[in-house]
Amino acid sequence: MNDLIDLLKSHKSIRKFTDQPIDEALLFDLLQAGQGAATSSFLQGTTVIRVRNSETRKAIAAVTGGQRYVETAAEFLVFCADLKRPGNCCRQYDQPFEGDYTEQFIIVTVDVALMAQSMVAAAEASGLGICYIGAIRNDPQTVTDLLQIPKHVYPVFGVCLGYPDQDPEVKPRLPLSVVLKDEIYDDAADGPLIEEYDKDIQAYYGTRTGGGHGTKWSEQVSSLLSGKSRPHMREFLSGQGFTFK
């Protein structure tokens, strides 16, 4: 158990991979390990699309702003939240399909994250490296068209998978005392702790492999949330049948 805890605490994103392929039996094992994750109401609302075509990968890499590891990783998987499959079950039993409620959207999106993270832990335990690619949502319609994703399904993120060709430092996380609250949400004491954490992050960015920008965590987050973030997503999701009743 301690080995598992150490593994989870040492997670790092890998953006450079060797040319070594992943044995298909191992890949399937990892995905089945991911399927072992919890799933709300046993919906199993995840579909994974394995992308091997080099031209498709190149087009997806362009969507992500040129993240070349989408092209070079041994495997690239797109994790999709899927309400089409349960919708088919409704039709099979002549039941109405109410898949456009916000709760249903939350259920399948959480299912995707749980399955992916379980697969990622299994992959890292097997000596592989991973990188989540949320940037496929820069242009989800293009990804949807490339992968022929139907209505009531949407691509949540991609995952690059392969044998690491780098060993980056582990990025420090927020102090547990900031994240863990006792009985109630009380952040009165968080300010000084986050200030100290900002110093740790500045030091990390200043010394990590390849150099860094030296930005504080709080500054980075404020920049993220002070501007528009993929405003096209609501219209795209509505077009895919997620209308948030």
C-alpha cells in the first residue's frame, strides 16, 4: 500500500516519449483497470477512442496548439462522456430518454475522470508516462468531426501514453491544510499558507528542467479565471445534446 501511495504522490506529466511501443495486451489491461473505477449508478458513461492514424493525430495536435506529443506518444486516447449508449438502452425498453439534464452531464463527466485516473495510475505503476490533453477542447467540434463522435457524446480530454524519455520534477501541490477543512468551509487561515506555497511554486518554476517562468500559483490562477475560457463550449455541448435542463 505504501508503494501505491508513493506512486500517486510522485505523479508528473510526461511530454517526451521514447519510440518503444506499448504491448497491446498491456494497453488493454490498463484500460480494464480503468474500467474498475467507481461509476455512478453503474452507468459506465465513458467511451475511449484510440487514435492511431498519424494524420488524425496531426490534426488533433494542431487543435491543441501544436502539442507534438499528441503525435509522438506510443498511444493517444480520447476519453468521451457518453450518454448515447444509455440512451440506446432507453429505446430498447421503450423508455423516454432524458439525457439532457445537467445531472446526467455531471454523472458521465465524473465517470470519465474516474476511469481515466484509474488507468493512469495503472500505467504509471507499469513504468509508463502520461500527459492529459485538455486542449482538445480548444476546438471540440473539429475533434468530434475527426472522430465521428455522435450526439449525446462529447470529448472531455485526451491522454498521451508511452515510455518516458524525460524525468521532470514533481510539481508541488497546495498544502493539505488549505485543501482539507474540518467540519465547515473555513479559509480564514489560508492566506499565509498560500503565500508560502507561492514561493515554493516560484522556486519550482525557476529550477525545473528546461527553466521556467517563475510565476506564482495565485498569479497563474488569477490569470486563468480573469479571462474568458473556451466560451464556445456551451454552444458546442448544446449541439451535442447537452442542454442542461
